Amino acid sequence: MTKLEILRDAGNGMEVNEVQARQLLQINNGSQEFYSLLSVARALNRQEYNNRGFVSSQIGVNAAPCSQNCGFCSMGREHYVLDSTWEKDADSLLAEARLLLEQGTDYLFLMSTANYSIENFLRIAREIRALVPSEMIYGANIGDFGDEVAAQLCDVGFTGVYHIQRLREGTDTDIDPRQRMNTLEAAHRHGLAIYYCIEPIGPEHSYDEIVEEIFRTKRFAAELHGVMRRIPVPGTPFAASGQIPLIELAKIAAVTRIATRPKHAFCVHEPNLAALLAGANLLCAEVGANPRDVNSNTAKSAGISIDVARKMLWEAGLVTSESHAMASNSVVMPSTAR
């Protein structure tokens, strides 16, 4: 099949296989096929998500050197580059969660480093759960775990977990890839939804590697999916390893969106308009520590606010809870037609 035939069938609801996904990734950026690819991915959002755009918020509960030592992360134990170390208390986290909910976040996630006390995490998460609407996605982003912790996460009220096998896991990190898969299996067994992302994509990663990760997730029917390009965080081992351009990220986003068809939404990191025109419809507003920033309060640095995220979604033509208010407040330029 030609690439345009694959796109035609995908637009009509046909599933894309691994060979076809690889063909689509090989499309030349900026070509006619490239814009056809983006168009199909964007059309799927209109069909499957009713053209909705969503904002997810994530609270980093601590900032500390992490034993997993991911080479691209600002918190690796051998290259910790955040400006401080800390653990937030329950009152601070409750206040942050309350504010994010008041600002209208659609989803809420709590993130900790792999060595953070699971007992503290569960205790605080239970208190925050009382604030979270029952129908809202409430996710945990923590280190690897087994069946006991999976059951506890369910008991607390988490709807799912953000957990992935990163590109070149075990090579660029100190994590055994089998450990990541065991965690995904445990979460899946206990009914926790899987929230996934292909990351952190760098210029050295092949399309074969990316396709492998795309189709790994179909086994778990990830309900949220996304793509993330690697940020060259100063002071980390990958600081000088380069980035892929946003046009390449947009293509990968479109192919991943078409191939995975996640139930709820498709995310991109960092937020950008190109990917929003290529099938992404979910942006993340982060507070606290962020693995892609050297400022331990990323809301004051690389992070974006809920309002900024919502505005970006609106600019891309997606419908959000505040779209009508933005439209009425936007500046209308006078016509120059005569």
C-alpha cells in the first residue's frame, strides 16, 4: 500500500499495523503526504473526541536525587541539577491540588521520585482524592511497584498510572526494562488504566525503536497516550545530545495518534502548536519539580499554567471549557476589505 492509501484507510477507521506505521514515519517532513498525515490525525480528534481539548495538571511532590539515575532527568542521583531538594507536606499539596481544581484542570496527577516513601504518597493521595471529582482522571506517576502497591493505589482512588518503558530503558537509565513491564502488568491486573507516552525522543532514536514502543502500548490499551521530545537539560549526560525539531515531533505525534487511538486524549510535551495540529489535544500544566527543568519550581520556569494551556488549545481550534469565554474576549481586527 502507498502511504496515502494507508492514511485513507486509517481515516475510515482501519487499524494501522507496525509495517504501515513505519511507512508513515518515513514520510518526508513538509511534503504533501506529511500534511495529509497531519490532517487525518486531526480529523480523528473531531470524530473521536468531538474536537475537545484537555488540560492535565501534575504536582511534583518532592525533589531529590533518584536512584534510577535516568541520564536525561534533572534528578538523577549522579548528576542532580535541580536548584534544591525538598518534600512538600500534606497541607501544601492539598492547597496546590485545590487551586488546580479551582482553575479548571481536567485531569490531576501526582508525581514522586522512585525512592519517595510509598506510605507518605498513599496517605497524601488519599487526602487529595477527597477533593477530586469522582469522574475525573486521577493518576499516579511513581517508581516501579508490584501487586500490593497496585491494590493500594486502587484503594486510594487512583484511576490509573502514568508508567512507561522509556526509549533505551536500561541503557540510558539504571532500570531493568523487565521491571517496567512487570509494573505495567501489575497495574493492568488490578484494573488501573495505563497512561503512556513515547519518550524521551532524541535524534538518535530510530523509527524501529519508536514503532516498537507505539505497539507495546496497544497490549495495555492505554487510555491516555502521547509523545515527548527530549529536553537537553543543562548538567545532565544528554545536555549536548541535541533535539528533534518540532516538525519531526508533529509527525511522530500524528503517527502515534493514528496507530494507538487512545480512549480519552493524546498529549504532547512540551506544549506546542505544531503537535496540536497533528492530533494532540492534551497539554500538561506542571507544578513542583519537573525532570526536564533545573528550577525545582517548574511553574516559575519551563512549566505552563492551566490558562496558558487552555489558550494554546483554543488557538489550535480545539474546544475547551473556557473556549467561548476566550472567543468573546479576543481582539477582532478590523477588516481591510473594500
